[in-house]
Amino acid sequence: MRHFSLVIILLVYSCIAMNAHSSSLQNNDWNSEMNDSIKRQKLTQRAHTLISYYINVASSLEQSPTIHFCESKKNEIINNLKIGQFKELPELSDILDDILSTLDDVKINEMDRELYLQVAQLKKKMQSTQALSNALSTPMSIFNIGSAGLNTVLTLARAGVDLAVAQQEHNIEMTQDIWNFDRNNIKEIDGLANEVFKAARKTASYNDNIDFSENAILRPDRADDYNKLLSETDSVEFVKRLEKNIQYKDVYDYYYHLGMGYVKLGDYATAKTHFSTFLKNYDNSIFLKEPKIGMVALTRLLHEQMDLSQKDAEHLINLMIGQGENQGHISDNDMAYLVASATYLNLAEKSKNNKYNIKAYECIDDGLSKMYRTGQSDVSLVAAVMGNLDNMKIADESLHRSVCRKILNKSQSLSVTEKTRLLFSLGSNDMGESLSKLFVLSKINDNIIFSLDKSRKNILPLDSISLYDVYVKGDTLEIAEYLKKSKGYTKKEIKEGLYRLNESNNKIKNAKDILTPPRFKYFFVKINPFRPEYCLIPGFSRDDYLLGGRYQDQMEETDLMVTDKGSTATVITEELIAILDYCCEKMSDLSNLEFTVNPKHLAYNEALEYYLKLKRSPIEDGIWNSLKEFGNWINPYGNPLDTKEEQDKDLEKYRAIMFKNFYTKQDNICFWGDNLVHKPSCEQFASNTPYIQVVIGKYEPTQIILTYTKEDLKLVSCQQGGNYHTFK
């Protein structure tokens, strides 16, 4: 019985084992089928996306055959398209050679390239101007999530990411004429779409691992309609049309654009659902870097920041800008670094952990490095730094030094107030020397010249510079505002002056029209926005306009540099030489200002001096006879005095002169002038020593106050806000 029972038990275990094995085999088969299905699905999606991408390239090239488009798409294909994906899609590999060849062919005409550069530069300037005005008011607002600045940040970040935006930019006047290529190029472009479709048909016919969906592929006519739809500028209409045209729902970026449409309408909840759909479909991306993924991450951070977990927030930041050597999807976008920094600061506040503060400022540091490396604007990042200097120093002093020095050494957009603030924040040993080099006070005859270091191309805020004479008289200060001299000329005067210098120059065909409007702006700028006078642009340097100089591209665009017909060399025109000669000989720039002493202050003091002298003088014939010899010197306003009556008469004249040029009393300050933007105290000065004070800026927190001795123009101190530096 015992043996029988044992046999039964063994049989039971055997059956269980057999069933388990059988079940395991079934599960393995099921798992294998599932994996094959997922693999097939991903491969199909990738094939759909690639074919749609190819057709869209061909269609967009046909609509807008620009050199910029060709170069950007070629760069995208070579540097951003995943190579490994073609192993299972060989039919879609060969067509890339045709696409690249066509992109190269449309760049044959060199005239088109030069015309393109001219328009591209105008576009760049338009974007920079808009970005500058927005960025100056935006960077700090993003640190207050929920502010009105969010849409501005998002708009700036999306620039250059969406095709719709690019198409709108191409609708600049005359671009149709400029960017139409010759018939041979058109023939090449027309043929490309056919070749792409042949490759798609071949893939559909012979690749058994792909399940084709007709709606998932953008045929040429559908690509045109889809791109026109994306160009709709009215947000309501844009969303309505996308929702209505559901035939595009299988197109790889449909849900991205629909989500962004709802963001613009203020319906983020709906937008979020579409973003989720987009990301599910785009996990199998054909690109190494997909800007649209980065934009979704940025949008989520802007709108969900307060609700995101630490893990989710850091994941989204990684999608935007990456970590270390691994770059994110929009790592060349300054707004991405700002939003990442703001996110880390928010995490620091919630967790009370300083490591997130450090990460926040590391984002700014990385962003600055990226902008300088790629030659992009640093305006928004610098503005964020200026608003967080003290906090950055507390978080990590070494990082603070790195950021400050990087901006001081590489920024081309710093104002004088920003530069001074950075120097104070650094507090380095050479700060005094740096400030002394930056600000220069000199004297020509009786006029005072205030200038900035020209070698650094500093920008002088002309409308916010004031100069004052300061005299300490006991517990009272006498302050007299200097008068600012205008050193500019009108456009008409500049053009006429240039013509007079070159009217006999036979090498110049039309001396009257050398300074065309496109050329004028690269050399001259208004002294005051409300006046018609111009002077040289800030930091003018002749070398900037020569070969290899800062403005070479602009000189080529305006035909002041041309390609030598006998060679491929670029040469400087006689017109450019003439303009530069005129600028150097006849014009002044914004790096220096000239001031004259206040005539009311002089007249008052002169009249007071004579008044007191006459008041103390007794009326005796001997004295007045001696005064008669020097009458005009002693009394320029009247004749030598002989009687009490005449003395009273001239004293009254002096009183009238003093009354006419009388000061304004402000506390313990006697002031001559129109505007006292800074009120010093007596404690700041040594008694009986006259000073000159230069005040830069109108607002106390950023205002720079420079104090010089009047006698030898030696810099005594520099003050900005609560920062103060005394020179030895």
C-alpha cells in the first residue's frame, strides 16, 4: 500500500509537472506572438513616419525651394535621422541619396544664395528685436509659474520648431521672386516626390513585416493640404479645422499640433490628452532628437509645475535639455534652460534642499555655454542671472563666479549697469581696475568728456546719464547739473557730408546715394529716440567692417563687399571705404558724451562774489579811485562806484542776476539744473573738495554713481544700490 501510494503521488507530481511544462510552452508561444506583434506595430509605425517625412520634404521643397530649407533638411537627415532603423527597412534607405542629391542641386545658383542671405538677415533682426522686447520682461516672470509670461516663453521656445511658424516667416514680401529657382531645379524637385512614392510602393509590396495604412501616409497632395492647415493663424479656426480633418489623425505629429492649438486657446486639460497620445505614438521616433517632444515637455513644465513629482519634473527636464553629454530634444533653446531652472528652484522651495538650487543655476550656466558656443542670443538667460545673483552666490559661490565671468567675457549684449552689477557681485581683487578701465572721465578745454572702454564695445545708455558738480559747504551741498551737448547729425546732414567728401571720387558711381536705408542702420543710431540726430553705433570700430570683421555678412548683403569677378575672393568696395573714412573723421559714437558746465551756476556764483565784495567795501574816494583802474574786471556789470547811491544800484543788479539764476532748495542741497536723479549726503565727501559725480540710470537699485575729484578727475568711489567701492 505504501508503494502504491508513493506511485500515486509520483504520478500526480508528474502530471502537474507535465501540465506546468505544457502551460509554460503555451505562455512562451503567446509571449512570442505578442512580441512579434509589438515589433511589427513599431516597424509599421516607423515605416509610415519615414514615408510621410520623405513626402513632406519633397512637398515642402516644392512649395518653398530655399537654400535655408535645403541646408536645414540635409543637416537633419545626416545628423538627426536614426541610421539603425533602415536595417529592417532597406527599401526606404536608398531614396535618401536621391533626397540629398536634390537638396544639393537647388543650391547651384549663387545669386539665389546671396539674395537669401539678405532676407534671412532681415528675418533674424526682426526675430531678435521681438525676442529682446519680450525676453527683457519675461525671464523673471517664469519664476512665478502661472504668470502672464508663460505664453510668451512658450512662443519664443516654439520659434523654429513648427513648420507652420517657418511657413509664416517665408511669407515675407518678395520672397517668391527671390527664392524661385530655375527650371532645371524645379524639374529635379518635381521628380523627387515621384521617387519617394516609388520607394513607398516598393516597401508596401515586398516588406511582409509591415501593415500599411493609407491614412497614415502623407501623399503629396495631402502633404500640401496638411501644411496649409498648419499655417492657419487663428487659434479657434486652427483647432476647428484639425478636429474636423480626422483623416490626418494617423499622421505622426497631428496630436502635437492639436495639443498646441488647445494650449493657445487656454484649454490645457484637453491639450494634455492630445500630448499623451502624441508621445505614445512617438516613442518610436525616427529622429535622434525630436524638438516636438522637447516642446511638449516644456509645455508640461510650464502648466503642471506645481503638481509634478520630483521624478516627473526631472524626467521632463531631461527630455528638454538632457544631462551631461546626452543632449535633450531642445538643448539649443534658451527658453528650455530658463524653464528647467525655474523648475529646479520650485523643487528647492518645496523640498528645502539646496541641491536643487545648485541644479537650477547649473541649468543657466549650461544654457549660457550653449548660446555662446552656437552664437545665439543670451539676453533672456542674462536677465535671469541678474535677477538671481545673490541667491546664486548663496547656493554655490564657485558656480556663481563661473557664471559671472562667463557673461563678462563672452556676452555681446551687456549694458553698463549689468556689467557693473556683475563686477560688484564678483567682488574680485581687480574690480577697482576693471571699473577704472570701464569708465573714463577726461577734460577738453572747459568741457567734460565721459566715455566707456571702446575696446569692449560697451553700450552707453545715453538718455540716462547725468553729470553734476558737487561742492561741500559745511552741512550744505551745492550741486550743479552739467548740460549735455548734442554731437549728432540728421540723416540729411550725414548724406550731404558724405557726398561732399566723395563728389569728385571717380571710383564711386553715385556719390549721392552711397548710404541707402539698408546700409545706414549698420553705421548710425539715434542719439535720442525723440530727436532726429544720429551718431555712430555703440562701440564703432573700423575693423568690424573689414574682411573677417564683425559685420562682414551685413556688408556683403548690402553690396559693400562683393565677389571679385576674376576670382572667388571677396573684396571691399570704394563705397565702403568712403563710408568708413567719413565715420572716422566726422562722426562721434555713443561710447562718449560731452558736457558743459551749468551757466546758471556760474552766473550765480560770479554775481554773489561781486555782491559780497562790494557789500564789504567802504565808500571812500581813495578806494573807489583805485577800483576805477580795474573797474571792468571788478565790476563787469556796471561802472566803478563813487557814491552810496551807485553802490546800491549795482548791488541791486547783482541781486537780480542771482535771483534770475537762483538754486532750488532740496533739504540741505542747493541745486541748479533740471533733474537731480541722485541725492548724495555730506558724509560721502571730504569738506572743501569739489567733486564731479556721474550718475548712470534712473532707478536706485541699478543706478551707478561715480565720484571723481574735480581738480584731477581721479575716480574716488563707485556705488550701485547697496554696493560701494572706494578707490585707493
